[in-house]
Amino acid sequence: MAKIIVMPKLGLTMEEGTISRWIKTEGENIEAGEALLEVSTDKLVNEIESSESGVVRKILFPEGENVKCLEPIAIIAALDEDISNLLEETGTTGEVEVEKEVDAQIKSVRVEGEVPGRIKAAPIAKKLAEEKGINLELVTGTGHNGRIVLKDVEDYIEENKTKISPTAAKMAKDLNVNVNDIDSKGRIMKEDILKTLGTNEETSLIKTPELDEIVIPSMMRKIIAARMLESCSISPMVTFNMEIDTSALKEFREKLKESFKTANAKLTYNHLLMKIAAKTLKEFPYMNASFDGKEIILHKSVNIGLAISIEGGLMVPNIKNVQDKSLLDIALETEEMIIKTKENKLLPDDAVRGTFTISNIGMFGIATFSPIINQPELAILGVNAIVDRVVAVNGEIVIRPMMNLSLTVDHRVIDGAMAAQFLKRFRDIAENPLLLLM
């Protein structure tokens, strides 16, 4: 039975999504549970699975289009199924007719424009062919009844482009040689370029350095790049650094380890730092705020984001209402969120309404850095490596596990004095974790 696929609403706050990539194209078979497309929001890129099995009969929006949640985006049906009523329902231009084939005694679908004597091609395939100046009569269709789908046009472009080695391509560009004028039975090599110039490799003084690799950024990287640029253009940022002694924090963690194991949880420094941050933020409400240029919003809930590195980028899901949660709750919820992040199963609600962010890169041995604020928050705490160092304590030279904290703040709202007071209070609690009980 034909089904309309809609833009999924992945969370309560999601209103629209961007179709970043169609994994399946018109005319392709798809099974329920198989990836159909990628949808991006302002913070996440999600792979959307099909809820139906059949053939992708109609794609209603191209890649890059913003679509409101629950709006139709595609139609999946059987090959022999009439979908004209669904096209009318979705307001799609064009009719679909169903005709019987006498020999096979089966139904086949004919889209408007696919009449006898004309080339049968999916609209998205026609568009690409038009852009590239390709005559569709030269393209072999692999879709239903020989219909040309997008992949057919892409394959034709790949098969018919001039084959040339990277070194030869670089040389031709530098020396203004038209590779289309070179008669070569196979791949064009640098020797063919030299021959065209009337010289050879031994006598030529031409240097052909190895070509740089060109990488097209993923949608996730584009989103990150846009948000980082936006943050730097909005907030005048200042970073403050303070060193803390983690001796008491390490001892506190060791004493709780076994209890957490009993509860099938692992207590990490991140969990402790989140709990300390929540307590400190409640004492400094302007640090747990956001600013839209007109109003400062002092948030009642402390929603702490934890920067998580994944392949191709960085995600910042946040734990809500940390101020009301126990250390065990924070540990369990944080680890669950990390798993969801790494498995690309975050929902939009997981990455919104954050009020403060922690970015820990201490495991890489970093001593200090300047983290960039996650808009619209006003501060972010960078956590650095714990290093055994020689320090003076009560007039004696001792070795202590020391760690730098790097606090970046939005100087439009938070002055240096407030940032320094916040860090000092944070240090006081970290160096005496029993203060968490107060």
C-alpha cells in the first residue's frame, strides 16, 4: 500500500528540518528500517530510516530544502501501484497514469512526461542532465521500464569525463594545456602532457608537486563552522585560567568508585565537575544565563552540555536540571547520552536549552586552551590535563595533582571580577568536595 513519508518531528522543540542528503533516489527499492535520507537541524544531522518497504516513487523536495515537521517529503509504493491520489493529496504537480501491458499482464507506472516516444526520466535526473548539458538519449536507464534515475546520469558523467592522473591534471592546469585536445587511448598521464608540449621528462624543467587533497565538508562540519563563526561574531570572549589542586577530588572519587560499580555506573571527573558546576552556577546566576542582545535571561534550571568528540565533528548534548540530580543520576544519564551521541541517535531536544557547557580535553595532555562559547550561553568551562607538579603547600615543597581550568565568558554580560569569583568558588568546592553536601 502506497505511503506518504513525512518530515519527522524528532523532538518537542523541532519545527523544521533540512534535507541534507537523499540516501535513496527515485526508482530505488527500499526496505523498512533501511536509511532513506539525512535530515539536519541547526545542531544535529540525523539518518532517517524508512518505515515502509517498496519503491521510492516520488521525492517531493530536493536536497538543501527546509521542510516543516510532518510535511510530506516522499512517496513509497509498489511498482505497479497508482499513486495519483497521493500526488493530488500532497499538491504535487503532474499526474500519474496506470496502464496495462498486454504481454506481461502487469501494471506499470507512467509519470507525466513519460509518454511513448519521449525519454522516461526522474525529475531530479532531468535537472542534473540539464545542468551538465547532457543529452538524455545517450543515457541508459536502470529504473523501472528503463526509466532514467539520478544515479544513471551520475554514472554517465563519471564514465564520460576525461580520465587523467592527478599529476597530469595539475600540470595541464599550470601550463594551460587543454586535455580535450590530447589523443590518448587510455588515461592521460604526465608523459602525454609533456609530449603535447614537445618535450620529455628528462629535458623538462617543469616541477609537478603532489596535488593537495580536496575534502568536501560534511553537513555536520558545515553546521559546526557556521555556529563557531556565529559565536565569535556575537560574543566578545575573554578566557580566564585558574589552577586547582585535585588531590581531594581524586580521593573523593576513589571512595565512591565501589558504590557506583554496585549500581552499574562509573564515576568520572566529568560527572564530579558537572555537579560542582551546578552548585557554583546556582550561586552565580549570571553565569547560568543567556543574552539575546536585548534581554538577559537568568535560567532557573542548570542544563549542562558536555562536548563530545565524534567522527567528523563535535556534538554538545546537555543534561537537564543537573542542580536537582545526584552524582549517580548524573553519571548514568551522561553515559547514556554519550552512547546516543556516538551512535548518532540524539534527538533535537537533547541538544537544546543548554545553559552552560563543559569541554574536557585533558585526556590529550592539554595544559590550557580557549574554548568557544556555545550560543546563546554566556560561558563555557575548559578542563585540562591533571599533572603531578611540585608546589608549595604551607611552606613545604610537595607534589600534587594539579589541573588548569579555562573559563571563557561573554564580556557583554560577564565582567572579569565575576568570572574570577566564579572560578575561585569552583576551585574551593573542587578542593573540598564535602562542600557539595551543603
